[in-house]
Amino acid sequence: MSISQSETLFLDVPGGRLSYDLTGPADGPLVVCLPGMGDLRAAYRHTTARLVSAGHRVAQLDVRGHGDSSTGWDRYGSDACAQDALALIAHLGGPAVVVGHSATTASAIRVAATAPDAVTAIVLIAGFLHDVELNPVMKLAAAAVTRSALLWTRGFYAGLYKAAKPEDFPAYLRGLQANLGEPGRLAALRGLMANAREGNAAIPGVTCPTLIVMGTADPDFPDPAAEAHAQEQALGQYASAVRVRLLDGAGHYPHAELPEQTAAAITGFLAEVVRA
């Protein structure tokens, strides 16, 4: 399934300019998608097509320093990304479902906790809610790949796909590598990674319905299913409803690897806990 994307749009906020696109019916429930570190808003392109077909108005945001958003910000991290997401929701007219991936799941949590009236629900895809201590070799490897667009895209990013890659993946990967090769992009990637979990301190403030999506083959977790259920327990103490959807065989990018199943998980969740 494919759908034409709107032109790149821009929103000026204190410190820089954010880029986003917007598709779907003008009166559809708003969904704001935040890509993970070192990725582009188009990472959601195949899932977005299905959400739009289900009647949603979907905004895909390039987080600060990434994609077509400006570089040179004075700070990065999940809290800064949360502020940007809130600015976009206010600009487009909320409330919104906020979808975060990997590092930006903490941003979705922060948005829900600090501005509950602006958020209908949150979706956390392959999120990190617990610190994972890397061994010295892995720390060196992480430092290397975050300083090279080639290593990030070809040596790291592509390896986190464990189910099928979309047909347009080679072209997407070339575009991602080119973007990360621009001045300031890798600094933004490192800034988001360095502060990826700061928003998780806001978990006690999350009261909205929450969906946790995890690929069962996600290599970032020793036991992805156990991690998803641990997150369910952590958020279930506060959120009005928490659901877990495990996508069999998916790696760290379920929304790109298995977009039909990911979109079905999101729309089914919203029908169950939001529209009921």
C-alpha cells in the first residue's frame, strides 16, 4: 500500500525549525509520530499509509537535528523532543495520539505526563524504560557508529531489521546515510542518545491509555517479550489502560518491518480503549 505524502512543512520554535509532513483527512483524529535517534520521519511511511486509510490525520515529525529539521540546537534529548511534539500538537490542534520509537518513547511519556489534555493515548515502539549496561567493547562500538554516517546506516541500523525489509529500503537507507552526512546531524544523534531515558522519570504522571509494541526478535533486548511485560507492569501502576502487542519475528523497527501488523495493533488499541 502506498499513499502520497504532503509537502515538507515547517514549524519555528525557540532554538530552531522543525520539519514535518501531514497526511489524512482534516477532521481525522490526530496521530503524531516521532522517529528514533538517527532516523527520518519517513521511517513511519508504510505504517502511516495504513493509519490514514483507517481515517487518522498523521503528522510525521523530524526530531530536532534530524531529517529536514535544523541543526545547531542548544540541547537535545527526550525532554526537548517532548517540547517539540507539544508545539506541533498545539499548532495542528490536538489532542493527539503520540507514537514514539526507541529513544523517543521517553518523549511520548513526557508529553503524556506534562500535558495530559493534549494527549489521547501514547504508543511506545521498541522503547527503553530500563538502563542497559553495555560492556566495554559495546561502548566502544556504540561510540564508533554514532560518529560515522556509513557505520550507522550500513553497519548498525540495517542489522536491527530482523523481519522483512520494505521494498524501498535500499533507497531509504541511501537517503538516511546522505542526511546523516550533513554537518550537525551526527551530533544531534548523539545528543538524543545521551539523554534518551530522561523522560522515563515522568512515568508516574502517565494516566492515558498506553500501547507497548515490541518485536520478538528485537536485538536490543536479551528477552524482548519479558521487557515488554516489565514495561506493562511499570506503566500499569498509573495509566488508565496498558496493552502489549508482540510482533513475531520483528526486530527494532516493527513499524517499518511489519507495518500492516503495527498499524493494526495501533488502530485496534485505539478502538478498544479510546473510542469505546
